[in-house]
Amino acid sequence: MSQNSLDMLRRRIEDLDVALLKLLNERAAVSVQIGKLKAQDGLSVYDRLREEAVYGYLLEHNQGPLKTSEINRIFSNIISVSRRLQSTGDHEARGRSADDTATRAVSGNTSVYGILGNPVTQSMSPVMHNAAFRLLGIDAIYLPFEVHDVRGAIVGMRALQIRGASVTHPFKTSIPGLIDEIDATAREVGAVNTLVLEGNSIRGSNTDWAGAVRCIQGLLPIKDNRFVVVGAGGAARAVVFGITREGGKITLVNRTRDKGLPLAEAFGLPFVPLAEIEKVSGECLINTTPVGMYPNIGEMPVPKGVLSRYKAVVDVIYNPLKTRLLKEAEAAGCLVTNGVDMFVYQGAEQFRLWTGKEPPVELMRDVVVDALAQGQSD
Ligand SMILES: NC(=O)c1ccc[n+]([C@@H]2O[C@H](COP(=O)([O-])OP(=O)(O)OC[C@H]3O[C@@H](n4cnc5c(N)ncnc54)[C@H](OP(=O)(O)O)[C@@H]3O)[C@@H](O)[C@H]2O)c1
């Protein structure tokens, strides 16, 4: 191909990109208008059936070389932006600024939910659950509660009729003794991350394991595959329970034998000290330790040399979105995923338990990734 024709084709691409940008801006302006109309009629921004219909008619009209998966990928980004723009239209129509998103719906009827932990300042749960409440038009608010007295917090939850709560570090294993009922799964996992208030009674559940399963299944099937799980804390417990339940085989690896061995024995797993990790292998390595989490982003939980033994590597950390472990694993040719999906799916299951409604998972993921990316760029 001559340089002239290459230059000509590149100019054509540039013209098309400018035309596309103009069309996308026109589409954006229409989205804002739709947001205003939905706000006037009290309709939710998120409309699953409508979004599915968009993919349907696009595929019907596709006559070019784009594959279905490529169209879906492109339009899932456009639709995600559209939702945000519709929310902007909603704010404008109600004469409010984008900053008072969380509080604008509060009235005497508003149900209160929250997260119990310490610390909670970095938690992504408020942004995720408030977005889901708002987009489904549910009159509820989700707040961070930095807990200094966990027993008092449980008494307060009943007294104040807080409808539901997430439980996070360091209370997941101590809270079961303080509540009225624990479901069978949370009992088996050995930790509670979700509280539901019914009347005056508080029931504890665990959704972390379901989040872990969905996260891993996005990368490879669990059944009959071999997993090496590094760590023996709360996250490891949920991961081990989820993989065991789905028929995967696990070797548990931990820095200290004191903590690793009891977890391995509770689930009937082989235990290997972290110092001997070169002796084990499998299809998938899962890091459940905080090693590599912000601000210690240069650290790795395992030596780089072992990564090429695995097809896939999961890191339950989501801050940063790509840890050093995942970067090195990608360089070693592994499939990788971070902890965002685990977090979002555990939250989606909480939302289902609290509201009985189908959670807007894609939207929940979008707001979490946006908030994390924002934090990482600040
Ligand atoms: N994506 C999600 O939804 C999700 C959910 C829960 C947790 N997480 C993340 O998972 C991580 C762990 O949380 P957790 O609640 O399980 O913590 P945890 O209960 O405190 O357990 C931490 C585990 O990591 C090991 N560990 C800590 N520092 C280490 C080091 N320098 N070298 C080797 N091993 C080390 C500990 O080993 P020892 O036993 O030897 O001390 C322990 O087994 C955190 O980063 C948390 O943010 C993510």
C-alpha cells in the first residue's frame, strides 16, 4: 500500500471519528432529556428491559463486520454513560446539584441501611448501595457507621430500626454472638457480612462467598479445577467455602501455620506454608491477603517465579484495580481478575436480601469502578 492511500484512509478514519463524536454528543443530550422526563414521572433511571431491547435492535440492524460481542462491548459503555447522563437530567429536573445525590430522597419514610466496621472511610459500599437505591427508585439511604462499640451498635440497630447492614473488618467473626439468628451458610463459612432486621430480630447471613464464586467463574470454571488459595483470614474463609461448595479442589497456603492449619483442617484441605509455595501448583492462584493493597502497591504475596505455573490468577484486592501481582501474572501469560466482581456481587446479594428486588449489578460495578478510578487518579 502506498503512503498516499494510507494517509487517505487515516484521514477518512479521523473524519468518521469526528462524525461519531458528534453523534455521541447528540445521543448524550437526548439522554439528559430522558432523565428529566423520567424524574418528572418518578421513573427509575435504570430500566433493564429497555436496555436489553437496545442490544436486540442493534443486532437486528448490524450489517457490517462488527461481531455481536464487539457491539455488546461498545454499547455497554455507551449505555453506562447514558445512565449517568440520565441521572444528571434527573438532578436538573429536580433543581438539585449532583452533590446531594445521597440525601435528596430522605424523608420521614426513608429506610436506613449502613455499614458497620472500623475503619469505614474507604468503603465503597455507600456509593454502590445508594446508586442502586436511587436508580431503582427505592426510598432508602445507606450510611457509613464507624463502630467503637459493636454490642452497642447492634442494640442501636434494633432501637433505631436500621433495616439492614453490611458488616466489615474487624466484626465479621465477632458479630454472630450478638445477633438473634444466623443462617446455615453463614454458620458454615464462620463469618457474617450481612444483617437483616425483621421486626425486632436481627438475622446474619454471608454473601462474600457468593461474590467470590461469581468473581472466579468470570475467569474459569470451578468444578474439578485445582486452586491454590493464599491467606487464611476472613476473605480466605469465604473463598474456600465457595470453591468447595462448587466442587473445586484447594491447597491452602498461609504465612503462619497457626492460622492456616485450623482453616485447612476445618475444610479438610492440604496445608502448605507460604515459604514452600514453589512446591504447589494448580489451574488458579488466589490471593486473599492484603499484600499489594494501597498504599503498599509495590508488594507481592508470592514470588514472581511461581506465576507461570497457573492459567489464571485472582486477587481479591480492588484498590489498586490492578495490583503488582496481577501485572506480573499478566506478563507471565495468566488470565487475571481483581476483587471488584467479588465486592460487587457480595453487595448485589445483600441488596437482594434487603429489598427482595433484582440488583442492578452492572450499574453497581460502574459506580464502584468509577469511584476507585477517581480515587486512584486524585
Ligand atoms: N473483594 C472483596 O469483596 C473482599 C472481601 C473481603 C476482603 N477483601 C480483601 O482481602 C484482604 C484480606 O482481608 P481479610 O479480612 O481476609 O484479612 P485478615 O482476616 O486480616 O487476613 C489476612 C491474611 O493475610 C495474611 N497476611 C497478612 N499480611 C501478610 C504478609 N505480609 N505476608 C503474607 N501473608 C500476609 C495473614 O496471614 P497470617 O495468618 O500469617 O497473619 C492472613 O492469613 C484485604 O485486602 C481486603 O480488602 C476483599
